[in-house]
Amino acid sequence: MAAQKDLWDAIVIGAGIQGCFTAYHLAKHRKRVLLLEQFFLPHSRGSSHGQSRIIRKAYLEDFYTQMMHECYQIWAQLEHEAGTQLHRQTGLLLLGMKENQELKTIQATLSRQRVEHQCLSSEELKQRFPNIRLTRGEVGLLDNSGGVLYAYKALRALQDAVRQLGGIVHDGEKVVEINPGLLVKVKTTTRSYQAKSLVITAGPWTNQLLRPLGIELPLQTLRINVCYWRERVPGSYGVSQAFPCFLWLGLYPHHLYGLPAGEYPGLMKVSYHHGNHADPEERDCPTARADIRDVQIVSSFVRDHFPDLKPEPAVMESCMYTNTPDEHFILDRHPKYDNIVIGAGFSGHGFKLAPVVGKILYELSMKLTPSYDLAPFRISRFPSLGKAHL
């Protein structure tokens, strides 16, 4: 048996936003936690970097909207603890045709969950947002709680909070071997550790860690082009002009989204919520033709709907999505080893929900009753993962 000082209550693999919030909750409950990250911090190799993310309560599913109520509280608590602004309320404007089923469903969810919102006719949209061009008579749904999360600042504040609460963060340490058992043994490029429980939040690298443990999850890694577009008149689409975040539904197979100009002065982030298959080890290689096609979609969208933006991207960055087939998360224990917990498949919308995801992963790792119904997040919902995969 390891000496007590060498034994961790929990080891968390992956210091993105989900792993950091898991470690934060563990440390807050006075658990001895080690957070391992394969790259040196800060880095831009995964899914949690960049300056901004949308935060919202507008979802198709009641369970995400319910989780977001507590997420806002924990984000505010972290902001207070860090003593720095991590969030800005701008509102989130959803746009689509009146008969768009997604728009109808989201509006019904917001009503059921008593989230303040407004339905805007085409005429009201034109009056309030004259620099959005409606080409098909679209209507709007405004989620007043929506806004911008300052992603990089939030991640850094969270990593600092984990350390202040007594958690240990080791970056530049890649996990090379996991040996399950009553105590889980984790070997890295530097040394070996033992813990009562292990939480894997490794994003695109999740299956690399799980295959030797006898399971492969239905995860697809996508490289997303994040594009910024120059305002013809600086400030046209800025927060100072009360311009909201937006989601545009129904134009393409996946929605388009945007955030008011802020992180780059005079540039507005507008991107396509989809990408192309990528190997996480090769994400910085030259972009494929399919990537260029996605940028062309956004370019024609900007030209048609945002007359005060130049329709060529001024800055392009990339980000990784790790998608599940249904785009719902995986929050579950390993089917064979109940002290190994998996958080995966955040499908490009997990950042805002990380405060509650981290709480759930903490609860699973400590064998506590989860605060939320985890039926939508169980591994068993994928029938192809039968006994043969274990």
C-alpha cells in the first residue's frame, strides 16, 4: 500500500475547463486532488482556449436549461473569488423562420423553465437591429440571460483557484499508462501516482486513454474554423452598441453563431457550428478543402446578413470539438471499473455547462448521489457499445 502522502483521493486527467471544474469541486470539498495536463499551460491544443464563449439558457432540452441555472451561480461565485470579470450579459438572439421547429421548441423550454425572454417579429428585429439583414422574413427569440464568457480568463482563474484550495496541478505530464484496481495507478512521462479514483476529461485524447481499459466511445474529433470579420465602421456590432450574441437557425445543416466585437478590436466572431474530422495530434497541419468550404459558408452568410462587416475573414483560428452522435455529453463511470469516471463528448457546447459538469464528475468520483438525472449522459445509451467493447 502506498504511503498516505503518495495517495490521492482523485486524479483528474486533462486541465481543460471540465477537468479544472472537477478538480475545483474536489478541492473545495477538501479532497486531495492532482490535475494532470499533457501540455504546458496555457496552451491552444484542445477545446478550452480562446477569449470568448457564448453563455445561455436557451436550449432545446429542459435538462440543459435546468443545469444552466446553477451554472450561472457557480460562474458568479468564481468571478467573485477571482476578483475579475469573467462574464458579460449581452442577451442571446436566436433567429430563424417562424415555423422553424428548433426555435419553437427552445421558446417552449424557456417558457417552461421560466427564463425571461422576448419573441420579436421581423419588424421589431429591423427596428432594434437595423444592421442585421433579414432575407427571408426571419423572426427572433431573445434570451435575456445570454452573454459572453471570457474563456481564457475563466480557465486561468479556475486553475489558480484549484491551487489556492490545495489542489496540485502538473502540466507537461502526458499519461502513458493507467492500471485499474482498488487503487488506480497512473503513469506519466515523469513519474507514477496512485489514487482512490480517476476522472478522465481528456477531450480529443479520451479514447487513447480508454482503449487499453477495454472501451472505445463513439467520439468524433472535429477541427473548427473560428473566424473574425472586420467591421466597416468600428463599433457597429460592438457590446457598446448593445449588440447581442446570436444563433442563426435553419439556413444550413448546422447553425451559425456570433459574438459582439470585443476580443479583437473592430472584429466580430462569426463561425459555423461544425467542422471536419481531424486527428488531435495533427490539428495544426494545413487546412483541407473541406475546411475552406466551411469558411465559404460563413463568408456568404456574412455578406448576405451583416452588411456592416467585410465578407472576408480578418483572423482565422482553430479549435477542437469532440462530438458524440447525439451531441449530448458522456458523464458516467467506466462500465467495468467504478472508480474510473469519464467526462467526454462536449460537442462544442460544454464550456458554459462546465461548473455543473465538474460537480457531477466530482460526485461520481466520490460515489455520491448525483445532483442531476444522468440518463441523457450514460454510456449505455449507445447500443453499439455492447459486451464486445469491454
